[in-house]
Amino acid sequence: MFVSVITFPVTSKVPSNSSSESAQAWHTLEIDKTLRVFGSDRDAGLTSQQVSEGLQRYGPNELTETGGRSGWAIFLDQFKNIMLLMLIGVAIVSGVLDLLKLQGGNAEGEVPFKDTIAIMAIVILNGVLGYLQESRAEKALAALKRLSSPKVRVIRDRRIIEVNAKELVPGDVMLLEAGVQVAADGRLVEQANLQIREAALTGEAEAVSKQADQQLGEDIALGDRTNMVFQGTEVVFGRGKVVVTGTGMQTELGKIASLLQSVESEPTPLQQRMGQLGNVLVSGSLVLVALVVGGGLIHTGIQTGWQTNQIFNTFVELIEVSLSMAVAVVPEGLPAVITVTLALGTQRMVRRHALIRKLPAVETLGSVTTICSDKTGTLTQNKMVVQKVATTDKTFRVTGEGYIPQGGFYLESQPEAANSPSIALDEYPELQMLLSACVLCNDAVLQCEAQNTPGQSGGNWTILGDPTEGALLSLAGKGGVQKEAMDAGLPRVAEIPFSSERKRMSAIVRGAEGNNQLYMMFTKGSPELILERCTTYQSGDQAFVLTPQNRSQILEQNNYMASKGLRVLGFAFKNLDAEPAKEPDEQIEHELVWLGLVGMLDAPRPEVRDAVAKCKQAGIRPVMITGDHQLTARAIAYDLGIASQGDRVLTGTELQKLSQENLKQEVEQVSIYARVSPEHKLRIVQALQSRGKFVAMTGDGVNDAPALKQADIGIAMGITGTDVSKEASDMVLLDDNFATIVAATEEG
């Protein structure tokens, strides 16, 4: 998901936040009570003295580093391998023997310490290679530190001032507006049409509408806390006033930093087998050395009558022979051979759109038994696509991929056959009017970056504006309704904008019939709220009175589409008697004519279905872990074959109540996890690993980083992935495609 990256301050000092306050569920408190906890005021903010005391008590608003390994510690850790330890021992003994020879004058014609130098060169080379690889891997926290705004506007001493983000303290009253990044966690005090993109924490790109006056339950998932704002997220619309409740490591972003630093790297299957091989070889060589030295000394003693000088000389000779045997047993060139082999494997994988960041990941891919995948952008296209359109009388199925305005309309009753003909739109005037509403009540732009000629097929269709409105433009384009032509023929003269309170938007356009000017209003938004304002419905080219039975049928259809994981919008229109005011009153939005429902979804990637089937055939179990809603997650999982009808969906709220031991029992049965937090993802991966599974985890957001680092192989997205997720991963998908994971697994 898209996350802006800008500088975040870092310190090595750990602030001492009050544990009682940091554990407080702020979303459950009333606004005034939250302000009283910090002794703050919504209009005056904190005083300078309170800020000074707060900085001493809580510390600066910065992510802190726990005592990580220094460069020397990482380097010295490379020499804990048992084979390298034995080689070091052989080098020392060989050096001692050479020293004795030099002192005794028996080293004529020989290069002194040649064996010691050769062996230590091999040992140091292996250590340097391991150090370079491991030191590059620990950069995820550094990327996380860049997710905050350097400056923030606050109210202090009744004045609005701009301060450095690191100077924020709990109780500060922070001001938000479109385009800024939130610098700390906080409870909303006031808001006006405030929408925040929380991809950094939830992984979902769609902006969340915030409501200050809500008081939520304690078990509400992070993504549903609409009265809170969180550090590292981005304000995309509106404005707000917030009382800061958490800074530094006490923010949700700080918790992710703590999780990242708590995760310890697990050895790969190859590293485990190499360790086992080393133990066997070293043990065997030591036994062999003992037998040779012991047997030789006994044989010499019997033949010489146990003369001391003879036994000592024989001992030295036997030690030299034994050292040669020990060095011969240890495959010093094996690490180099493995490195070259794995490097060749990475080149083959790049050709299959998989970039390997850590060499052992090449072999680990071949051992994977479970693939845990994020939904948005990996299993799906990360593009909203209209699936169904329902007028009062008919329901239509819509085909097509992504934002490309090419596809067909089919009656729901028509069989889904490849050669099934699309309907003729001119036979359904109400559908044509609905498509016109999709275009006229719309602020987005659909454009084609064509390969050859602008506007021609074969290019990359993109959206400027809201993805939901982009899906509506694509839908209209499939029906031959173009925004440019409609805007030219029916220019917009006024509008009543969308707000989170109204949950609808209206656009008023001007047309002409002969010499007379006509005005029409098109409205879209929450189906229930728009239906309340309708008195008639469109059928064919006529309007009929909406009966209670009609209303019931429309609401049933809305609920059915929502149960399939679709995001549903309602549409209506109204002919106006006169030119409206420049800023029309919303009372005009009554006695509307109902047009229908449009249901859209972040559609699955078409190639993923085959990839999931291949996984199952190869004995690899796919699992979906998403921050999205339960209904949407279930619909996508069923469509792709990840889960079957009736399979259980485990939500973040339910998972939070499970102990780790109980979760270990559940992970074998559950293939869909919805509305989960970063900590939940980490627990799921750990539970699977404790069951003996080799786990691959995919993700693109900051929220995925701890689980990516914990997994046997972490897989980040190359296109939509954040720097944090890439630094925590072992492999990067250059095309963000689940099918590429399956191809890379085959290569592994």
C-alpha cells in the first residue's frame, strides 16, 4: 500500500511512559474525559510548563532502538560454527607445531606457519561473507523510522504554533488537515469530513472516515477505531483536532517497531542441515584423530619399550597426520560452492520476477509447506471492479478486468458461458440512465497510458482520484458512456459534496431541450439513505411509485450483494424545476427517482486461481491473512479456492481472546483471517511454525513487517511494497503477483 516516506528522528534513549496511561483503551473514553486525564483543554491546549513536564515524563516522540548487536558482535558470531571452530583449533595446533620446529631448528626448507595461514584465510573469508550478508539484513527498523512528519501544528497556551514532531507529548492538541502525516496517536476532539489513509497499519489503501463523537467498545479492531488517529497515517481529506494519547514507542507504530526488534531469525532448512552435517563431520574427525593418535602411540610404545623421546617424536608426527585428516574431512569449499549454487538460482528466479535478497531463501522456497498471503494487491488486483448492477426489475453481471473500459453486461439469469452474448443496452433505458449517473456524479478521471496511440487499447489504464469512482467510470465505459462527452453535453453547475455524516453526494447538471434549459440532479451514496429519499423508481423510460414491497426487495438485494463482500452504492436522480442556487441546500435531495445498485470489489487476479490449485497439488496450503473485513475476505477466498463454503473465518477480535496454545490448535483448520493487526499476523506465523510448518509470508505494508521477518521466508511486494516490508523480507516479488510465488517455489 502507498505510504509516504519522510524522515523520522531516532534516539537510543528509552522513554518511561506511564504504563497505566499507555494501556488505556482511549477509543472507549468520551472526549472530555480523555482531555481531563492529561489536564488538557480543547481550545487552550497544554501550557509550556505542562509540555516541559511531559517531555521529562514521557521522553521525546521518537522510535527507540533496543540494544541490538554491534558490528563486532555480528562478525564474531560468524565463528561459532562448529566446523570453523575446529578449523581454528587445527590452525592453532599447526602453528604451535611449526613454532616448536623453528625452535628446534628442524624447519629448514619449509615455509613457516603455511598451514596456519592457509586455514585462517579460509576461516576469515567465510566469516567476512557471513558478516556482509547478515549486516545488510537488519535495516527494517531504519525504514520504519522514516514514517512521520518532521513538523506538526499544535495548540499551546491558547496559540497555534508549529513544533518539531519529536517535541509532542501526550495531552498536546494537534491540528490535522489534508496532505499531512499524523505525527502521534490521538483521540479525535473535532472533525470535519476527515478521511485518513491507514495503509501503514491496516494494509488497506481505502481512506477511513473519522467520527469524533463516537464512543467505541474495548474489543473494536484497530482498523475500526474511527474516533482515533495513528502515527504514520496520512490525512487525505478534511480537517480535525486531536488530543495526543501516545508518543514514541507507545504508538501503534512503536508497537510494530517493538515486534520487529523482538523477532529472532530462524535458521533455514539448509542452514539446519549444514549444522547437522558439521556436527557429524567434526565428531567423526575427532574420533578418527583420537584413534590414530592413540593407536600410533600404543604401537610405538610396544616396539620401543616406551622410550620417552621416541614416543614424543611419534606423537608430533601423528598429530601432523591427524591434522591433515581433520582438515581433509572438513569441506572448507562447501560454503563457497553453496553460495555459487544459490547465486545461480537467484538469477533464474529474477527471470521469473522474484528478487532474492538473502541467498538461503532460494533453498527455503523448496521446503515451504504453508503460504500466508495478504489479500490486497497480491491475491487481488488492488483495483475496484464493478461485479453487479441491480435495477429495481433486473440484476446484471458485469465482466472485464481492472480499470480497462472493456467488458460485457449479462442478465444474472444468463449462463456464464464463454460464447454467451452480451445484452443490448438500448433495450434497458434504466440501465443507461444509471450509467449516466455513474459518470455525471463523479470527480475521478480514467486515463490510458497507451503503448502506441493515446486512448487505444493495449495501454495501462489508470485512475486519477478515488478508486471507487474510477470503477464507476470503467463500468460506464463498458456501456459506451464516456465522461468527456457527458460532461460536455451536461456540464455540472452545482454540487452538494460527500461527507461522512451525509454519506452521499449530489451533482446538478444543465442540459437543453430546444431553446429551454433543463436541470437534473444525480445522487449516489449509501443505498439505505438514498432509498429513504426516493418516492419513485425508473423502469424502462418511465417512473413508477415505490411501494413498500419494492423497498423491501431493494434492501434485500443490497444485503445480498454486501454479504458477497461487495461494496454497494445506491443511485438516484431528479428533474429540477428551476436553476439551483450556487450552494444548494440538501433539502433538495428529496422525492428522488431510484435508479439502482452498483456492487464492486477489489477483484481477484485471474492467474491466482490456477496458482492456488498448483499449491494444493504440490501439498502447499495457502492461507489468507488480511486487515480487510470478514465478508470481503471470505468472498475472495471462496472465489480463489483458498477456502470452501462453510469454512471458518477467524477475526482479529476472536484471535485476541485465544491463548497461543489454543491458536496452535486452530491454525490447522482456519484458512481465512480477517481484520487482524500486526501482532496477530506475527502470532499466526509463530503458531504455524510451532506445528512444524515451513511458512512463507507475503505482505506489502508496515503492518506486515514483523510477520515477514518471523516467517521462514518473508516475501515483500516490489511495486506497492513499503521500504519497511522490503527490508524485513527475504524475497521481493517484482510483479506483486501470488502466481510468482508458486513459480519461485517450483524453482526452489
